[in-house]
Amino acid sequence: MSIVILRLPDVKRKTEIRPQECPKCGGEIFQRWGKVRKPVRDNRYRSVQVYRYRCCSCRLTFRHYPEGVDRADQTQRLRKLVALGWVLGMSLRGVVTFLSAFGVTVSHMTVWRDMQEQAKMLEKRRRWQPVRVLGVDGVYLSEKGKKRPVLIAVDLGNGQPVAIGKVDESNPQAVRRWLEPLVKRLGVSVIVTDDLLSYRVVAEKLELEHQVCQFHVRRWVGRTLSELRETVPKDWLWVLDDVKHLLEELPPEGSTRLFEMWKQIPERQVGQSGSRSPLVQLRHLLIRLSERWHKYRVFAWQEEVPWTNNGTEQTIGRMKVRSRTVRGYKSWQGMWAAFQLTGSGVSW
Ligand SMILES: [Zn+2]
């Protein structure tokens, strides 16, 4: 999903096209009212020509800018180029140095502002785009030298970043407070997450279909199985093999088969030390997997639902890479912009 699509805005040195309507009264008849040479910061031009017009209805005089130019002294192309440099891994000062090689002088504060502006534009554009399948995952990212729990949401249909919040994923109330407005606004019907209790609680409360990432399930079940392989009586090793096989195949009848195995294993009392015997642990694993089985295979009957949360993890991966190159984020604003800009790879 990290396709690089670079569409830099065009910049014209002048325009002969007359304005459509007066910005104040909507009038459509104008007189030319002189021209000015506007100095700009741009990778190609040092200045552009701007005509002034006077509205014949309300007599307002105003500047009519050529394509790619507005009131700012940087052209739209340069602003995007600046943000792009940052997205591709340069620091604020790195971008300053990079542009100076082309004879363009900008300050590192300008770079910061440009990057924030681009991030806001992207967020605005995505704000009301409906999302059917939402990937959600938590991560610790460093901000001002401290690790902060962050929750991120990604549209798994197109890989675009959706939201980032200061939320600890292990807190169900906090996850719900954050997720509920998003789900309502975007019309989400399926979430994809790892196997945490808080996500199960929230999915149920918000009546969402819930696909549990199978990478996570295989990881923790794999660990549990290899521990049990050392401790479970030999007669029951076949159960471990069957569980492993079921998770690889994810058949519809998996839940029933796990339940059948659970019934076959005799119930034992808790060991003297209070620890659970290996067979009790195995029964526990079987019933747990059996009960959650439907959450493992939502992808099999719901369209466009992936069987892992890989799309969300890729976004997190890119944010971590960015975090390393800038030696940790200096502020929440920086982290937020990184999410908006680098979250989907370079595709704006
Ligand atoms: Zn007017």
C-alpha cells in the first residue's frame, strides 16, 4: 500500500484568464487595475506576475493570482515539496538544507508550518470518507523522550490513516470513548484488532463485527502449545496437533471440534500448589478458542475483511521509522502530522 504517487501542483508565471466573480459581491464585470510583480519562493520561479482587478459593481480591487500561487510567499508546489521532504525522512533542518541547494531559502519553522498545513488538508479530505472495515491497534511512541500509549485507526479498504488518539488500548472505556464517534461518523461495520479483551468488549458494545488478527492468535497459541508439549501427558499430544491444524485451516466447524475435544479431556482438580495442571490449561485453551472461533473467521463471509491486521501494523511501522529518524517526536502535533502524512506511504 506504500505506492509513491507524487502530484505536485502546477505553478504558472502569469495568467490571462480573468477572474470568474468578485470575491466580495459576486459581480462578474471587472476592469484591469494594473499589475504587480510578486516575489515567490519556488523551485523554478523567483517571481510571478499578478494582475489587479476592480469590480464594477462594488469597486473592490483585488489580486487575481495565477495557478499554484496565492497570498503566501511560497508557491503551492513548494509547500508540498517541503512537506514531501519531511515525509521522505528529512528533519526540519534537513529540508532547509536540501532546498538551499536549489537556491530556495526557507526557515525550519516554515517547514514545520508547511508540513502541518499538508497534514490538515489530508485529514480534512478524509474526514467524511466512509470506512467499512477499520483496523485498530495500539503502540507506544516516544514523545519528548517519554513513551506514550497511542491508538491508531486505519481504513483497511484503502490503507489510509483515519485517526490517532492518546488512548491506552488496554482500557476498554477509553477505547470505546475514542472509537464510538469514529464508528458512527464513518459508518464502520467491521473492526480488525488483536486479541485484547478491551477490543472484544468494545466490539460487542458498539455491535460491530470483529475480526481478530490471526497473526496474533497464531503467535500466542503457538507459544502456549509449545509449553504444553513439554508438560501434557503423551496420550493427549494429538490434541495439540489438532489445535495447530485447526488454526492453520480455520474451518467453519472449528468451534464444534474444539468443544468436542474439550469434553473428552477429564476435568481435574487444581494442583496442590494452586497452579493449574497441564490438562486444565489445555482444557482452558480449547474452550477459549472454541468460544472465540467466530471472531477468527469473519473474513470468510464478510467482503473485504482481511484475516490479519497487517495494514494497520504497516502504518505503525512507518510511524516508528519516522520516529527513529527524528529521534522521537518532539510534540503531539509532530506525531499527529507524521500519522497523517506518512501513514499511508507517499500517496498524495
Ligand atoms: Zn464586487
